Amino acid sequence: MSTLVTNFRKKRLKKTVISYTLITIFFFAFSRIYEAFSFGETSVHMHYLFAVPLIGGILLAIFLKVLPHFSRISLNLWNSAVAIITAGTLFRGIVNLSGRSTTLDAPYWYVGIGFAILAIVTIFINPNLWKSTSKVTKTKRKEFYGQA
């Protein structure tokens, strides 16, 4: 593997670890402050809100470290899955702290899990397929604009 690719992988891993660490710290502090002003109400979803980006970030760091061909689309799908599940957990926590219950958070779980499954599926698709598709598109674009 070339030095350029290795440096890129290290930078991506470092950026991911820092980002997810900061998001986890933010949600830990946010949930504790939000629960402190909830007039004695508690919510398991709000209390453990920080765990979603923590676990998602740890899994992503493992994927980035172990899989040398982790594509950009897999990264984007995984980040979207973590964000959607985090939003669903936050929504459920806010509803529970208000003293109510609802099932309106169910789509968050289904869509988030769907995105996570798509991310995992795209890991096992040949990464050269993505590269060859983009090359064909660029060539066709150049032909369309008369630059070929």
C-alpha cells in the first residue's frame, strides 16, 4: 500500500475518532443538563443518549482500522445511520421526560437500522465498482460538453 493511501487512512481514522468523541461528550453533557431541568422525570433514552454515538464511533473506528477498502459511501451511510438513531433516541427521551409516551419514534429506528445495513452491505461490494462507475460518468460528461 502506498504511503499516500496510508496517510489518508490515518487522517480519516483520526478525524473520525475526534469527531465521535466530541459528539459523545456533547450528548453526555446535554442529556445530564436536560434531565436536571426535567422536574424529577427520568428517561432511560435520555440518560444513555451518549451511548449511541459512542458505540457507533467505536464500530466505525474498528471498520476503518480493519478494512483497507472502506469506501466513502459506506462511511456516509454509517454516519447517517448513527445520526438517525441518535435523533430517534433524543426524540424518545424528550417525549419520556415530558411525561408522555408515543410510537412516533419507530421510523427513526427502522430507517437508522436500514442505513446501517446498507453501510455494511456496501463494505462487501467491490470498491473498484464505485471507481469504474465514476470514471465512466466523467468520460461521458466530457463527451457531452465536447471536451473529449
